[in-house]
Amino acid sequence: MNEVIRTTLRDNKVLRWTALAIVSFTMLTGYYINYVISPLKPLFEEYMGWSSTDFGFWNSAYGWFNVFFLMLIFGGIILDKVGVRFTGLGASLTMIIGTFFQFAAIRQLWPMDGEIFGINAQIATGAFGFAVFGVGVEIAGITVSKIIVKWFKGKELALAMGLEMATARLGTALALAIPAPIAAGLLDGGKAPNIALSAPVMLGLGLLVAGFVAFLWYTFRDKQLDKSIADNKDPNAEEEEEFKARDILKVITNKGFWLVALLCVLFYSGVFPFLYFAADLMHQKYGVAQETAGLIPSLLPFGTILLTPLFGGIYDKKGKGATIMLIGAVMLLGVHLLFAIPGLNMTFIAVILILLLGVTFSLVPSAMWPSVPKIIPEKRLGTAYALIFWVQNWGLMGVPLLIGWVLDKYCITSKTETIVDGITKTKVTYDYTIPMFIFAGLGLLAIVIAVLLKAEDKKKGYGLELPNYEG
């Protein structure tokens, strides 16, 4: 009896890689906005009177709505119930709306005097915008993860996820490298601080609109994929049950899920909040000019562009996913400990450590995200990714606020104010030793969780050490 060969659009290499490129570009635009103000920290302090606590508060807002209003979890349920097209478009629009409020706060499109709930009106407005943006970009992230599984399951899954992350992090590299030169150039040209400092965010708004258009185009491809899957479905195959609310319980009672979620929050809390402060660290500790300080941390995403797909390809063909995550956690601890040593303040040391952190940033995600479908069934993947991102957002919310508070409370070594052309400029010098030890502590905890995950995989047989590729 001859076996019937059934093919869908995802069996067409050109189509599935094109789909990946489109959704990856949308994520690139979101990652740019995620870090666009990071290299501007000294300029906000100098020209707008921000403190490190203000800066940390703004960045901590990323997780407010996701954590306290459970927006990520609702987004995951919506994703599993109605699919990637509606969810992705909604997430893209949400990113645009949130970014507009950030732009409005910095440009001061309306009066920003006084306070809102006891918080400086400019900081409160921008933080609100970043919180809205955080909902959009996180839901976009889980949507794109499910899209990649949809197109690449049983094929180059880890490689595809690695390429998507690499492309998205190109947005991070741009955000770390270009805002400070843009703002400094406009300031030198006589532009008002609110115009100069808001210009990089305005650029991001344009990118987000382009990302929305790209995803809109993708929705037509996705609809064609669904049709091809339906047309080529085996009539004898059992119908997969639709997602039900009780499936959430099946996700949260899975120990393997929680170990991945905890590893995720610890690892990303040791990287993403670090990048918020990395440009200032380069300026304060390593003596790099503040206009170019973002160029060194921008090297980190460029390294991941090459290495994440490489490590993903290794996982696809050779396996060893749990081992890859453990190695990455060990490297995270080592890099932050070296950043914390006061005497290691040469610029070339900073470059080497950033490159090593880039390797670390490639290792863990390249294995972690493709491991989730081995632990959680596909029909619950949207909810599982949403819950993991929800746990992650506790760290993305809390760690920047903690680091900003610690800098103001314990790390100021000098502070001077001068008046130039009627504008009060504030220069603050910080010692980043304590914050870097905090980041190192997160790396140590990540090692513990990675060891436990490796043991759980051996016990339950998830297959995290096995290859992904089926041919």
C-alpha cells in the first residue's frame, strides 16, 4: 500500500524562510524601541534633571501591565483561541501607541509640569507609554514564537528561532549605537533638549509603522498556510482538541515548565536590564565618551546575530539543549563578576566582556525557546510562552528599578551642577560595583536552575538533549 505524501506551504523552503524574515523584521522594530533611551541616560540627567531612580522607574514600567494586569497571560489565551493574525496585528498597534506616549513625554507635546500620582509628570507619562509598549512587544514575541513553531516544527526549528532572535537583536544594536550620536549632534546644532532627545524615539515610531505593514503582509501568507494545512489534512487523523481554559492548569503544574520559566527570568534579568545601564557603565567606569559609549554594548547583539543561529543549528542537529543552557548560565556569572572588579577598567576589557556576554546571550535563548515545545503540547504553546514571558516580566520590571535605586542610594561618587546659556546641566559620577554584583547573583541562581532542569529532563525524558531535526 502506497503512503500518501501530504505537503503544505511550510514544506516550501522559500515560503517558510520568507515568512520568518517578515515577522523577524517586525520584532527588530520593537527591540529598537526597547532600548532606545538606554544610551541617553547621561544626557537625560544632564539636560532634563533625571536621576538614576527616574531612569530605572521608566524602564521598570515595561512589565507593569504584563505583571499586575496579567496582559501577557490574556494575550497568550487570545493567541491560542483566535490565532496569530489577529494577535500579531493587535500587538503591533499596541507597540505604536505606547511608543507615541514615550515620544510625547520626551518631546513634551503637552505641559509636563507637576506630578501624576506623586511622580514627575514627564517620567509618569513616558513610563505609562513604555508599559503599554511592553504589552505589545511581549505579546508580539509569543506570537512570533508560535508562528515559527507553526512553520518550522520538525524542520530547522532552533535555527529559525535563532535567526529571528538575531534579527530582532539587530534592533537592539541600533538602539544602543545610534541614539546618543543623533541626540548629541542635534544638541551641538542648537536644537532644544526635548527635540534632540526625542529624535531617536521618533525614528523608532517610523520603524514600528513599517513593522506593522510587514506583519500585515504576513497575515495573507498565514491564511494561505492554514488553507494548505486544511486541504492536505489526513482524513484519518484524530482531531486535535481546541484550547480550553483548564489547559492553563496543565501548563502550570508541569515542573519542567517552571524550571524553564525561572531560568528565563534569571537569565534575561541579567542581560536586558544590564543593557539599559550598559552605556552609562562604559562612560562611568571605562571612561568612554558618552556620545559613543553605546557603541561597545552594541557589539553584543551583533555577536548574537551570528552565534544564535549557529548554536540553534547545533541544537537542531546534535541536541544537548539542557547542556547549552547550563554553559550559558555559567558564562553569565563569570562575565558579570569580571565587570564588578573595580581595577579592571581598561576599555579593551569592556569590549572583551561584552563579546563574551554576546556568546552567553546566544547560548541560552538558542536552546531555551526551542525546548518549550518538547515540554508543552503545541495547542498550549501560546499560553505556555505567555506564562514564561509573564514570569520574565517580574525580573524586567523589578531589576531596573532596583539598579536605579541602588545607584542613587549607594553609588554616587560626585555630583555637580552648572548653568550654561540658561540651561542647568547636572553631572553625576557613579561606581557600578554593587550593581554588577547584583547581576552576578542572578547568574549564580541561573546556574542552580539550569542544573535542576538538566536533571528533570533526564528524569522525565523531555528530549532536551536530543536533536530537533526530523528531516
